[in-house]
Amino acid sequence: MKYIIFAIDTHIEEFLFIFEYTTGSNRIVLGELVKLNNLCYLKGFELDFFEIVEDPSIQLSKEGIYIYKYNNFTDLLRRLDINLTPDEIQELKLKNKLVFDTLTKKNNQEIMLIVNNQDPELFRQIFEIKK
């Protein structure tokens, strides 16, 4: 097992989650991180995450730190007490697909062009929120 710990800072409260996964489930992990990143971008939250190889839940609970187990995206929304509007749901679906497809179907050079904002149209599609 491997674990990703991520923190979502809503600027009111910070939530810690642990995502447990097996080696070889890289596409699933990437998909979940894309969803989380897009949600945080849409809502103006801060997201930080890192991977570890040991389950930190027991040690963190001894320190008085509560960490939620990440079950799925809708469970996370419930824990954060977030109700997305139909427009926000549609926007997230489009962005999630676009980012995931970009990361899995483009080569490294194309991805770096986007990251360095040298492909402004695709960069805008990924990050611009339609009003």
C-alpha cells in the first residue's frame, strides 16, 4: 500500500485526508488528484499533498490530529460541507476531463508548453472559469 496525504485549506479551516492506494493504480490516483485540484481552483482553496509509504493515521491520532480517510470525491464534498451548483458540477466535469486527457495523452514537451503558458489557448481552456 501507498498513501497520499493531502490538506485542503478553505481559509476557514484546514482538513487532512489520507488516500490509500495500491501500486499500479496510477491512473486512478491521477484522476482523483485532478478532481481535487480543480475543486480547490474553482473554490479558491489551497491544496497540498505528498506521498508516503506508511499509514500515518495511528501516529497522527496519538498527536491529536484527525485525518479523514479519502473514500471518494462526493464523500469529501460532504465532509467539507460543500454543495456544488449544477453549473459548478458541469464546469468540474469539463475541466477534469480536459486536464486528465492532457496529462495522459500529451507528451512531456507538450505538457511543459502548457505549464509554461506557451500554449495560451489550451492553458486558458484548462484554467479559465466561464461566467
